[in-house]
Amino acid sequence: YARTTESARHVHDQFRDKTVTKEYFAIVHGAPGDARHAWTCDAPIGRRPTAAKNDGHEYARAVGDSCIDGKPAFTAFEVVASCASASLIRCEPHTGRTHQIRLHLQCTGYPIVGDEVYTPSDLHAHLKDILAAGGNREAMPSRQQLHAHALTFAHPAREKDAPRIRVQADLPPDMVALMRALNMRSLIQ
């Protein structure tokens, strides 16, 4: 949303030219070791070979060699907080493919908690058991744990060399509750 057509065009052009920085947070199954606190995934994303209109996931995608008509996709990841069974990951997609973060996390071994399309159901059941054992059954999320955290872009009315604007949203309460229930500890100093 912009106040003028010119401002809207300026912001739209930044998205088109890929100069907007996007940052997401995801709670994933698993805990990357300390040696892997940051990593990248550079794997194409395209149509899933078995996608059918009647399977309930007609928009599901595939990654790497298993996709049809794959287009380049690159995402950077960093572990922000972790426990034995899950981690909070900072995600920065450098391309804008459908389901990019979800697929890149899944193919690197860390599927998103609550993602019913790309995460095996046994992982959901395992997390539910962990939460129940700790008396935190109510912290089991009812949605996928992926959050659009921040956008950074050039303000349309400022000079070209002016500092970029960063707009961010705090983690939603359900993600905070899950992190607390799992006793995640921060890895960022």
C-alpha cells in the first residue's frame, strides 16, 4: 500500500528487481549441530511430477532433480535458537519461488513444524508426544510455524543514498509459546 501511484511503482520495481531483502523465521524439526549454525540451499524448484488437482495439494512443488521445469532458487539459513528436537531458523530467500523456504528446509533435513504438505506426519506425532510428556500439549501448533519477520527496502520519497527502511513484525504468540514449551536456547550472542 502506498499513498501515490509513483510510490507504489517504486516499491513494486524493487520487488521486481530483487532489491528488497526478506527475512522469515521458521520453527523446524531437528537441531543442526553447532558446526552447521548457518548454511545455504541452492536447488531448483518446479512442479511436482505427481501433482494432481484431486490430491488436495495441487500447488505442491518439488525441489532439485525431482522437479519438472525447475527454476533457480537460493536461500540462506541461520540457527537462532535450538533444543534437542527443534530449532528456530532465520531464513533469507534470495529468489521468490512458490514454497521456497518450506522446500529448501525440507530438502536440507529440517522440515517446518506444522507443514502438512512437506513434513512427514510421524514428525508431527513425535513433537506432540514431546510436548505432552512435558505437560505442554496446548503448545502444539495448529498451523505451520513460518513467519514473515522483516522487509528492508528503499523508501520511495528518500534520496537514493539514504538508509533503507526496515519493517518488522514480532514472532506470533503461538511460535513464542512453542519455543518456551520446548525450552529453546538462543545461539545468538
